Amino acid sequence: MRNIVIGIVIGVVVGVMIGATVVAPRLEQARQNTPLPEVEPNVPGAENLNLSEDQNKTPVPKPISRLRLITMFPAKMPILGELAQRLKRAIPTASGGRLGVNVFDSGALVDADDTLAAVASGTADALFSVPGQWDPDDPTLQLFTAVPFGPDAQEHLAWFYNGGGRELFENMMKQKGVHAILCGALPPEASGWYREPLRNPESFKHKNIRAFGLGGDVLAKMGANVVRLDASDILAQFEQGQLDGAEYSLPSIDAELGFQKFARNYYFPGWHQPVTLLTLAINSEVWKNFPARDRDAITAVCGDNVRYAMAQADAEQFEALKKLGLAGVQIRRWPDDILQALESAWKDVVREHTQQDKNFANAWNSLQKFRRDYGIWHEISRF
């Protein structure tokens, strides 16, 4: 009887849900989605760092130099688009007016596929994106974007900042001609949109699914026809009936883009991206020529971007789920047998990449060693 009552309450708040596959049992009470206060980071120069929209304070002097920054996300895209705009506002303030930032959309200066090469060559100064977009065929970059069935944000960031991940990443990116800084992180994504419910592991076979990174490799192992598409192309192919399913990002981002117009089955958890890391890549020579205080200012702003993105994104998702539910979207949780099959396929993907790619093996082994040690602390410190 208790489960029936809970189910009725959830149905009113979230929309059409289905029994045990529903993700929403923890969404009983609506919360107002009030903006989070801006918190200044505890870093050198942070007393001058104002990341809010309030520009009524002392004007920032005209910058001595400007970074030509390419972002892979449109300015109006929730969270992802905001982060590059925050760099545009905050870097001049944090640098005391010495640095300015001009933001260019993907494709404005160079073809999207050539963006990292353009930064390495000096055609552009910087790039804001997820590392996996720089070279979709490099599995090691994918490890520094998202790890299927991997650590959550807290554990992944601990490895990156203090477990050897940053050194591995910076050394790898140095070889590509850029200095890379962790500059954002997102909580778990949705697992994807599907036209029809998927009932068992065999349901993936021959489905046309848009997927990204290592998660896409897993779906291919499951028998799916995996395609890489940008957001606008995903919606166009859904509309034309060429896609059976697609994953993109968080509910607040997916809803803004309009996925709910073309598919009604929305799956969780986001096994393929428990956390998503975003990075600012700066031309190596440009970075080297910055004085230390300007390098510190950029690093401080990126650190604040990580904090902002995690807190803001987590705060927004309940409201997004509620709106999607009221629009008729069915919020579903993957059955256990499907999750088990996906995890088994992931182990096969890891084995292949480890055998074939030395850089992947080094990064993967570093992460696994850290996770073994971290797991002891996690076990004794959690309720």
C-alpha cells in the first residue's frame, strides 16, 4: 500500500512513470531552483575575483593582451555554454585587467575538427571543451573526459588533483603543443533517449544510437550501430527517423535542446559518464610567456569553474526532471541485467584499449591503483 501511495505522489510531480523502472522515488518534494550564491575561491588574488553578473564595481582596465578562446558549446546552452562566458568575465578581473578574452563559437575561426591543432599552431590561443572532443579516436583523452562505471566526481577529482592524474594529463597534452587545465566538471549524465523501451541486453542490437567516447565503445560491443553527432545533428536525425536512441548530457541541457520532442523514454543512471571533466587548453608558447601571476589567475578561475559547474548543475536537475515528466517523458532506470551486460562489455573495452595503447594503460593503471587505496577510505568514512 505504501508503494502505491508513493507511486501516486510521484506521478503527480514527475509525470508518467513506470513501476520499478522509475528513477523518481527520491523526488517527492519539489524544491525551488534558486540561484546559488557566488563563492569566491580561496586562492591568491581571489579577493579581486568577481564572477557574478554585477558589473557595477570598479571598472577593469583595458587588457594588455587578449586570449582568442574557441568554445565548443553555444553561449545559450545551460551550464556548458555558461562556463566559457564565465572565463570571459572572470579572467580580466582575476588578472587585474592584464588579460582579456574573446570567445569564438566552434567553427568560427577554424573547422571544429581542427580546433586543437589550431590552438597548438597558434591560429587560436585557447580552447574550452571536453578533452574527448579533441580527438575522438584517442581513448586516453576519453579517460580524462568520462569513465564508464568509473569513479564519481569526488573520487575522480581526488585522483586528478592529488593522485597523479593531472601530471599524466599535462604531460600528454604538452606533447600536443598545449597546456591543459581542468576547468569544469559535471555530475552524472542521463544515460540516453530512446524511441522505444529497451527490455533486455539484446535490445541494443542493430539500434542506431548516437553516443560519445568510451561509452560509445561499450554500446558498439552490445551490437549497436554507434554514430558521432553534434547536438543539432542528433535532433535532425531523430526527426528524420534515422536514430533509435541518443545520449547527450544532463536533463537540464537535454530539455533545453528539445530531445523530448522526438523520444519519450529517458534512461538512468548515466553509467557511461558518472562525471564529465571539461578543460581549458592554451597554446604552450602563449602559456609559457604569461607571467606567473597571470597563470595563477587563470588556474584560479578554472578552479572556481569546477566548483560552480558541479553545484549549479546538481541544483538544476530536479526541476528539469519535473518539467520533462509533466511533458510526458517516461523516466526509466535500466534493468539490472542490462546494467550488468553493459559493465561486462566495458571490461572488454578496457582490456582491448589497455593492450593496444600504452598511454591508455598508464592512465588506467594509475586510476585503478588510486581507486583501490581510496576505496578503503570510502568504505570506513561513509554511512
